[in-house]
Amino acid sequence: MPHDVPDPGVPTDGSPGRDDVVRALHRIAFLLERRQESQYRSRAYRAAGDTLRALDDDAWAAHARDGRWQDLPGVGERTAGVIAAVLDGEQPRVLADLEADLTERNRAATPEGQALRDLLRGDLHAHTEASDGSASLTDMALAAIEVGHEYQAITDHSPRLTVANGLSAERLRGQVRRVAALNRSLEDAARATGRPFRVLTGIEVDVLDDGTLDQEPALLAELDVVVASVHSKLRMDRAAMTRRMVAAVRGPATDVLGHCTGRRVLGRERPQSEFDAEAVFAACAEAGVAVEVNSRPDRRDPPHALIDVAVAAGCLFSIDSDAHAPGQLDWLVDGCDRLAAHGVDPDRVVTTWPVERLLEWTHRH
């Protein structure tokens, strides 16, 4: 577009434009995801925002004139109402209600938990639509910036977890290239805002029955972060599960032991796996592997009794969201409350570290 022609999406008189509408629709989706509401509902708002963002200038100007928003694919009565409200200079009611609810949800329950949350710089466990997440790599990165992260690891699943569309070596290499390109595009924004941000390459790799990891060793060595998690045979014999987990954390690639018990405490509940926690956490401490404090409301893993064992063993910790949608990146307050209750020195929490120190640790092998 020539420089002397105004962009129809950015009015010159200061009135709301396309960017404001897209921002409102995506913010609603973010807050619905954070509340773990229906994916159908959150995706509807995010898709409507994406539709408007993709319009060419002439199409946007035409719809802004006639208000026929529901003629657009993916825009329904409710999302059209949000568009109209924003263009009228009003805050949509649904957004106002969600923001009010966030004020309560986004505070840690204890001062100690809030102090730890304020120290977090990033998150080492999140998924995109490449495996079983619901949003693109770019949308997850932008959401991480919105919640104040300095870095965000993208850790989609490994190939054995076919139910989650795990990434083959070829697909993972493609994602590594896309992360590099995205980081280059984010550099200009970082210079403009003075807030550096980096997407880290990673994987949540399955721990196989014998404790080996479900991806090519050479490829794992190239990644910034490797989260090793048990997803299969969760009711394995205690002794066998212990050997399996110890082998995984002693391997050269593992940085974080993900959701160590595999339990679920909401929805379709699932009991925790049985293993010798003292042996597993002693191996983590010896290998410098962080024990994940998983902040998902349906996991809250590990339970308090096992956090006590990991603290006594001298383990490092990583407070992670295990997000599968952008709004879920903001779940970290729960993990902070749970870990802070055990009096852990924040310097033992790797996600409080600046990215340079974090990468020195993950590249220690």
C-alpha cells in the first residue's frame, strides 16, 4: 500500500479499527482457554479474529461500511456482536465479564506463591497444533509475550504418541526451522519494545518401556529443551517403573522430568503411577534434571508428598503450564503456590533463570 494512503484497518482519527477488533476477539479466546472452557467456544472467537486479520483492505472497508459481518466465514451472531461493540468504542460485555473473572484467577493464593510467580521468566512445556494443541506456533509465542514471558519452549509430542499426532524426526526438524524463522521475525519487535523474547526448540518425548527416549538421539541433542514424560503403561509394576524413570533421567538428553506420576485429578480421573520416588528424585538431582511442577488444573503433578521428597533430594524444579492453547500459558500461578508451600529457594526453579543461564544448563551434556 502506498505510504500516502491510509490503512482502512487503522483509522487516522483514533477510532477503533481492525487491529482493535482482532485483539478483542483473540483476548476473549485467550481468557476462555485459561478457564478451560469449551474448545468450540474459544476457537470460534479466535477463528473470527483470524478471518478479519486475513481480509484484504478493500474487503475490510466494505464490511466496516455495511456491517454484514456474518457474511464472513466463521463469524456468527456473538462474534459479530463483539465486532460491532468494539467499532462503536465499547468494551464487549463478554470481554468485560472475563476480565473481571481473571482478576481473581490470576492471583496466587499466598504471598509466597505470588512472589515466586513474579520471578518466573518462562515456561518449558507447551504444545501447538503440530501435535495435540489447538493453536499455531506464532499464536502460542504471541500469547507467551502477552503473559510476560521472556522465553517459551515449544514441546510437541514425539512419534509414538500417535493419538496426539506426535512429530516424526522429519516433522520436528521442520518445526525447528520454523522456530528459527519466527525468532528472526520477533527480533524487530523486541528492539522496538525493549522486551527480548525467544522461542525455544523442544519436545515432550515419550519415555519408552526400557527408559530410552522416543526420538533420534542426535536430534534430541540439537534441541534447546527436552521434557521426558511417561505416557504409556502407567500402571506398570513399581520396580519396573522405577528402573524406567531412572534410566530416562540418567540419559544424556533429558532436561525435565514431566508430570512424573501421570495422575489426573479432574474430569476423567486417573491414579498416580507407583515408583520409588526417593530413587527417581535422587537420580534427577545427580543428573541435574529438573522435576516438573505441572500447573494444569487437571494434573497438579506431583502431589505435595512427592514434592517433599524431591526437595529433600536436592532437585531442581521447572514450573510449567503444559499448555495446549494460548490462554493456558497463564496457569502458572497454581504451580507457584504449590511449590512455594515447600519453602523452595527460587534459584532452584530453572524457569526463574534468564535464558542464557537456562540454555547453559540444558546444553550441559
